[in-house]
Amino acid sequence: MAREERVARPTRTDEWEIVAADKGVAEDWDRWAKQEPNALATAYDQLSANPTRFSSRQKRLEGKTYGTGNYDGTAYDRWQYEATSGGRIFYFVDDPTDGGRKRPQRKGRGPKPRRRVIVEAVHPGHPKETERKKG
């Protein structure tokens, strides 16, 4: 019997593409998705629809340590999505049509630049290093 392969859901033209920063993040995502499939599916839908929406579950992180990060030589604002009561998804928003610290938009004909959500890390339990210190 042939081994089945997973088929990825296509990204709609008005959605953001969700990518993992590296293989380890992709493996962590898959492990967590097996434990919490509904929560991760909801997170995926929200991040692909509007990754910069501010809500009780979704926010841009602040401060020198957690407010920004680098991916592939580019600095990005770091965002967090609370997928479960303790679990977090940390990600960057790569919008080449937005300007600022992002890559310039490609000129001329051809495919539209990809708008991506780059998942930097997933933590099924709340990471202690991001908690605010009391006092």
C-alpha cells in the first residue's frame, strides 16, 4: 500500500501565507496540532486572514528584548497569538507591499509579492520568559 502524503490547504489570493521559520518550528507546530487541532485551526484561520489585528488573543509584543526579531537578515516586529489558555504562537509579519522595514515591492509584471506570516516559535505552554515582572 502506498504511503499517503498530506495535501496543504491553498492560500486564497486575499489571505496571508503561513510559513515556519525552520524545520524545527514546523515539527513543533505539527506536534501541537495533533494535541489541539481545533485551537491551531482557529489560529491558522485568524493569522491567514488578519495577522496584525489587535485582540485579547493577538498582539504585537513590546520592548527591546521581545518587541522585534530577525529572520533571514531582516528585522520584524514580533507578534503573539494566544492559541490556548497557556499556548502561544510567536510570529513575524512579512508584507512586501507595506514598505517600512520590509522588502520593497517588486516592479513590473509577474506574480504579486507574497504576504507571509513567518511562525518563529510555538509554545504549547506559556513561555515564562515573556511574563511581565511584578513589582
